[in-house]
Amino acid sequence: MRSGICVFLLSCILLLLTGPAQAVGVENIDMIRSRFFADVASFADSGANRVEVYYKIFNDGLHYVQKCDKYVANYEINVIVMGEGDRQVTAQSIDKTYILDEYELTQSQQGFLVNQIDLKLEPGKYALICKLIDHNSKDVSNVETKFESLAFDPAGSLSDIEFLQDVGEVEGESKFLKRGQTTVPAVERSFDSEAQRLGFYVECYLGEDVGKRLSLSWKIESRHGNGLEEGSLPLVGDQRTIGVSEYLDLAALAPGEYEFELALLDGKRRLAARSTRLFVRWSLASLVKNDFEYAVEQLKYIHTRDERNELKEAPDSLRLAKFEEIWDRKDPTPGTTQNELRDEYYSSKMEWPIFCLAV
């Protein structure tokens, strides 16, 4: 209760000081509060393409019923694909049960579940409607986005880029199994700059280039034309289809929106290319590292002048530790991993991109 009152008062103060937040291009959508996300990627397959629909639900985005010593959420996912002329092409519906051991986990803003639904689609442009129905609360949430089932060139091509939150060895059956590894998707296409890594999976379709020594080049460039990072990975094209999963370093990138491009190369000859957007999320570590003066200035609404001077006087190597120490003093729930006051403060002051329309 003390945490809720503290967060409510802080929200009121920020509203008076900064005015209402604006979400460019989308009306009546609170993206910071959205707890349901979806994404799509297409891969070549025998016959029609394999289109994978990924969805992510945060723990606190579901309602739970206590059964014995467990907390149970029951939900339904409806996937509808629309083609030309708003004609329904295909649809799937699945019912799932999500069980947590502790009440605190049901309120977690960090805990989440991720799952995948596979479709078969001919090449073309489509619209996806992904609907979450919470059977306990009867709440309904939608994600709508446009996507393309790609037309792959038999002479050489790349699949869509699937962003990853984790890659592991195969242990039994897995919905995320791809070519000997489990690849867990990063559904929001956003990455924590504090973790400093970007994971991706892509399939290279080699056509007539089987047996050649190829390379996969990558480039991450700011949407504003700066902040360029690039490199390449060697490939041995001993099969017609090669699955590549890799992690790239994000340490040099400030929070913001970027264009990510992959290119399949034979020497300097470009065989195929694929690009998409991603977002590097804010973290206290990245803010302190990339713009220390701005990080200190942002504290003027909640920290005293003496506390801000304390930060300014800290040596470079201790800046982050000093920031965390000052926020710990105002933690409404000391002893827990979450500082609700800090999280609410920064979520109210940071801008976020919109990749999917979550309502």
C-alpha cells in the first residue's frame, strides 16, 4: 500500500511538471502499460512459407485464481491473418494455463511468458490480428500489425530476422526448436542496453552457392543516420539452408531506435539482404554512461540539490554506484529487487517507440 501511494503521488507531480505524454502516430494507447506483445517472422519451407507468430505476456498482464498453493491464469490466444480486400486467409485459436507458485510473481513487472504459433502462408502481404482473452477477468487485448510472407529467391536469399532473448541446447521437445537449438524470441524487438547484447536468428538459403566460403555482414545504424556499428561473420556453406544465431555487443549504442541490416556475401558480391528495426531500451547504467549531465538534471524533481551535487562530485568509476545508492535511499520497499519509485519515475520521463499497435 505504501508503494502504491508513493507511486500515485509521484505520477501526479510529474503530470503537473511535464504535462501529458504524447505518443506520435497512435492515439489512446498507453504503450508503457501494455503487457501483451506480438511479432511475426517468415521462413522458407516445403510448399508454403513457415510463418511464426510470437507473443509475450507479462505476469501482471493476467488475472489469477488461487488453487491450493498455486496461482492459475487461464487465457486464450486468437490469431487471425487477413489478406487482400480484408479477406480472412487463416486463423488459429489456442487455450493455455499459466501457473505461478507465489502471489508476488503474479504482480511482477519483469516476469513474463513467451510462446509461438506456426502458420503456413503463401508469399504475399498480410495483416495480423492477435487477440488475448483473459478467461478469469474477461479482459481482451489486441495487437494488430502488417507483415509480409517473403518471396524467397531460389538463387540465394535470407529469411526474416528473428530477434532473440535466449539460445540454448535442445532438451526434449521445444516450440522454439530450429536446426539443433532452441531460439527464444525477443518479441518486443527491444534490448536492454545494460545487458549490452543483441541476439538474432536468421536462415541463409544458399541456392547455387552451396560449398562456397561466404560471410554474413551486419550493420546497426541509428534511424537518424549516426551511431553506426558493423561487422561480419564467416559462413561455411556446406548445406542449402544454414541457421545462424548470434549475439552482438550493444555497449557502444545509446538508447534509441536503430535499423539492423544483414547481408549474405560472396566476397564483396551481395547475394541477399534483409533489414528491420530494433530499439535499445533505456537503463540507468546506459543513461549515466552516455549522458551523465542529463541523468543528473533529470533528478531535479525528486532529489535535493545536495544529492545532485553529491553525484557530480563522484569520480567517473563510481558514478553508477552513487546513482544506485541515492535511489536506494528512496526505495519504498527496501529489501526487494524492485524500486517502484525509481521505475515509475523513469517510465514517466522516457519516450518509447511503437512497433506493434497494442491496445
